[in-house]
Amino acid sequence: MRMTDLVDRELSRHQVLRFFLFAAFLYALPLILADYPYIDDNWRSLAAGNAWAGQGRLFVDWLYQALTFSDAAPNIFPLPLLLATLTMALALTRLTFHLFPQPGLAACLVPLPLWYNPFLLQNLSYQYDGPATALSLAAVIFAITWRSGSRIRRWLAPVALLALAFGLYQISVNVFLGLCAVELIRAVQARLPWGDIGRLIGGKLAQLLLAVLIYGITALPFTDASRTQLLNGGASPLLQVGINLGRVAEKVALLFSGGYLGVSVALALCALLGAVGVGRCLAQRREPAWKAWLLGAACLLTLPLTVLLVPGMTLVFRDFNEGARTLMGFGTLLTLLAYLAYLGLAPLHRRLPLLLAVALLASLSLSFAYGRVLTMQKTFADSALHSLSQDIASRPALREAKRIYLSVTWSDRWLAAAGGSFRTLPVLRYLLNVDFYMLAENLPSAGITNVVAERERRNATHVGQMGYPPLVDSLYYRIYLIGDYGFIVMKEPPHGRSLKW
């Protein structure tokens, strides 16, 4: 078969699925090869602990109990991620045929940004939480594309899928709302009647409300109250939302450096071309002027709405989290732009939409670069563990201490080996988000069981300021022994050194 035939011809469902299986696995491959226990993974693996119910994610507890055939969560990575990748490939296949009844290779590139979302890499870094996040994303896609069965089943099945998605990861609500915006553009492009469009979008929003109600009944009773507190209505909540948006914008801007900026500008221009085509479809509708204007206004609002949904629901919570793992909505924004770009490029030439592959290759390249950074971080963490455990194990006084308190010094300079990557791709530092030297949960893997995390950061920090002579004075830490108790005080990482080779 000639390459031109593969590019131009219509693909079967099995061919589309094989494409997404390959593409989805390729994006997750660097994280599997790195095999780095990421932050929470350390204590979860140590205790085989779940404790997701208190975070409002009750269904993650059930997921790991089902996968491990136990009432806990022993570490079985990468099996959950492989299953989640397979499920995601099925979901993307379904979304492709939902958007394009007769898809070619170029059409498969449109929904792929939901998975090739650069900020999703931080979600997938978690060996426990990552697969649950991916399954939540897949459940949302299945919910938005469900069209089979009786009328009641077509209405209730998406509700159940959405409730499942929110119970796995609440932030997936941002993805659902963003895909509703894509649905609106699709309906206008398909020239659906006014009434059908209204029923389509209204039905999706009604399903969302019912799913939130089911989630509230099933999961919220187990959720810690501190995780559900909203912004204080009497303390300028809109101002706080604006501040939070500014913080997110600063983080997202880290992605647009070097060639990524040029690729993003090109994608935006192609999407603008598609938006003009959608405007022509609106102008050709034979309906009263007020309906056309109202529909046009709704279409215009899809872009700012999707931009707002990048952080989405996190903006209104008192405990605002600006981490990359909360930016699942960025994938929806990329998908909307890719869909508009496809609509703009396809009429010019059937192969022009294949240019979307450039943006996807940029995301894939970032995934592999991030995988190498994770590998460097794993090497550094192993070295730190060996150094600290050796210092404790080789000194009987520390080995036999009743308890050793470990303080944490936050810094973004611990991983010197990735300095060049961080300078070239600043978003990598944001994605990694490991700003500590060592966690107490790491030490039991080296046989050291008397070190505990100092959560209040007062004991060891106070000892370090009292001028006691250290028992151990290493490059990154000092260890003090007072009576039967030890204190590990981290030093500020060395800085001002320029690595030149």
C-alpha cells in the first residue's frame, strides 16, 4: 500500500483504534521507562494506602481494590497506567467517529490533544493517581459521545459515566464543559436545526447537573471539609479569582518558549481560518435573525469559556492549587483549536490538516524530554537516599535513636543535572515540581525506619538555629543528635555555579 493511500483514504474503526493505541502508548512510554515514584507515591507504596475517599475521590479506592483484589492499594505500576492508556485509546476512537463519521488520518489528529496535553504529564507522573486521572478523562469522553441504546439509556448512561469521572478526579468537569463547547461548534458546522442544537446542549448540561447530584450523594459525605471550602464571599472573591487566573497564566506561559511559541501561533491562525468558516455556516442559516445572532454569540463565547476552563473549577476554591495537574482543561482548549484548524484547512486541501501533526510532535517531544528529567530526578533521589541512609546506618547513635526528625527546605535548585533542560524548556521545572531533597517516606526502602517527616517544621529547624555542633555535616544537610533524638536540617542547595562542559 502506498503512503498516499494511507493518508487519503477513509479509516475503519479498527485502524483508528490501532492508531490511538500506538499514539497513546508512545506518549506514556517515557514515564513508564522512568519508573519514578512521584511525591505521594512514596507513602502510598510504603503503606499500600488508598485514602482517596477523604479527597472526594471515593471511586479511586474502589478502583485499586478491584485491580489488586485486596482492601488496600499495593503498588502494581505500570499495570494501571497500561489499562488506562488502552481505555483512553478506545475513548479517543469513539470521539473521532463522533466528530467525523468518515475519518481519515488527519481527523485522528483532532482529538489527540486531550491526551497529548503537556500539563497532563504531571498527572501521569503519579503512579497511583495518574491512571485514575486518565480513566476519569476517558469516562468524560464516553459520556459526551454516548448515542446508543434506548432513549432513556442514551440519557442516563452519560450521567453514570460523568458521576464515575468526578468520583475518580473532580477536575474532569472542566473537560466535559470544554467538550460541550466543541459540540456546539460541531452542531453549527453540521447545520443542525436550532431546536436540535438547543436540545443537544441543554441535555448535556442537564446530565452534568444530575451527575453532580449523584456525585454529591455518593462521594461528598466521605470528603474532608477542608477540601470543599469555597472562596470567602465577603473578601472580594472576584479579585481572588483574578489573582488565581494571573498565577495560572504565568505557569501556562512557561510552555510557550522557542519553537513551541511558533507552533502555537500557527495553530491559532489556522483555527481562526476555521472560525471564519463557522461564521459562514451561521450566515447561511435560514432562521430568524435573532436566532442566528444568539447562536453566533454562543459560538464566539466558546473560546474564552474554554480558556477559562483551563483552571476551571479550581478558581473558586479557597485552597487554590496552581499545579500542572489541575490544568486538564488545556487539552480541551487544544482540541477546540485543532478542530477549528481542521475545518479551516480541509476545504483548501485534503492533506493540509495533517499539519496538526507538527503541534502533536511538539507535545510528544516534550513528553520524552520530561521523561529524561524524571530519570535524572530518580538518579539524584537514589544518590540522596544512599548518602543519607549511609550516614545514619554507619553511626550507632543515629541508628538507635528513638526518632529522627527530617525538616524540608524547599528550593528549585536541587536537580542541577537538568539545568540545561530547564533553561531550554522552562515548563519542565513546572511539570516536575519536586522542590525537596528527600522525603522521610523514602528511607524505609533503605532499612531506615526511625526517620519521620517534620510536618510542622519546627523541631529540626529550631535545632539548626541553636548553634549545636553537627554530628554529620554533608553537602546538602547536617544531622544533629540531642539525647535520644536526631534532627536532619537541610542546607540551601549550592547556587551560582555555572555548569560548562
